[in-house]
Amino acid sequence: MPRDVDLVYSTEKGRLCPACRRPIADCSCSTAAAPAKRGPVRVRLDTGGRRGKAVTLITGVPLAGAELAELGRELKRKCSSGGTVRNGTIEIQGDHCDAMIAELQQRGWKVARSS
């Protein structure tokens, strides 16, 4: 008989919180801590795998769960654009790199444009 195994990743939902078993982006318990600050927040433009459509990607934000999702909503509202938060990355439809760099610097983070 197999022993009870803790599920940490689901192909449907991505990474899961070990305490509440919800996706990390939706987790509200205290066990899903923010990722360790490793460097600047990175902003880049990506078109790969999107049939040539531009998407602004923001990675390295030292927030997790609901805080990251809320930041994503605020940034999308600033750009009047759609997007999503997926696996710790904020994706905003369109080329909004300059606006996002200015906004994130205004919020007090060190920001770098990557290619």
C-alpha cells in the first residue's frame, strides 16, 4: 500500500502550498512565504510562442500569493490592458516595459530591463 505523498505540483494548477493545498498564487496561509530577494525586479518584452504578439513579463518581484496577484491587477489597470500572474511572473499584454519600469521604481524596487 503506497504511503500518503504530499503533492507539491499539479499540471493543472502549478505549484501548490503544502499547508492548504491551494495554488501558490491563491494561497492565503502564512507558509507560502515570499521568494527570497535575489536581485532586481526584471522587466522584458516577449513575443515567443504567442504568434508575434508582444507581452511584457515582470519577474523577480519579492511578493507571493495574494500580494503578487494584487500587484498584477494594479499594473494591468495602470496600462489599461489584460494579463495574468503565472508561476511568480506577471504577464501584461502589449509593450509596456517603460511604463512598468517607471511604476516599479516609484514603488521602491530596483528594476532592470532584460532582453
